[in-house]
Amino acid sequence: MSSKKLARATERPTPRHVLAQPGFRARIAARALEDETFRRQLATRPRAALEAELSAILGRRARLPGNLRIEVHQESSNEFHFVCPSAAVVPREEANDLLVFWEHILRSAP
């Protein structure tokens, strides 16, 4: 592993990096299905709900950038919402290191 990749692997992920991961979106969706209180908070105060979840994942207080716009959509039985993620969120060289990233996240999860 190159020194550049090794340095990235040992860096702590930022909230923006976690948000960009499909696994985070799946975690939020699963939690909303299982926890009605969280589901209501996600609908009414999405920034607070996401910051709390990010803080739990990262093991430290996480703040989302103030200019980050958050939209929450709720599907019905005859609607399907699909979000195509932006490739610009995670730099290309970091996108190749997703296994390293998720290994760090999973090892630090409570």
C-alpha cells in the first residue's frame, strides 16, 4: 500500500465522507423503518437526526456543513424514489478505497 493510501486509511472519516456512502443511506432507511420516533425526527428535523446518527458512527460529535441542503422523501405504496449519488462527493482516488473506509467504520461502530 502506498504511503498516500496508508495515510488516507488511518485518517478519520468526515461526516461528508460517511454521507456519501450507500451503506449510510441504507442504515438511515432501516432505522426509520424500525424506529417510529427516529422516523418522525427524520421527517421534521432531518439535520438533527442525521447529525446524531453520524455522531454515533464516528464516535464523536458530528456537524453537517451549514450549506448542505437535506430533503427527506417518503415513499407510498405506488411510488418509488431513487437517488443517483453525485460522483463529486468523494474524490476519485478515495472512491477506490471503499473497503478500507468501511473497515474503519465497522471497526469503530458501537
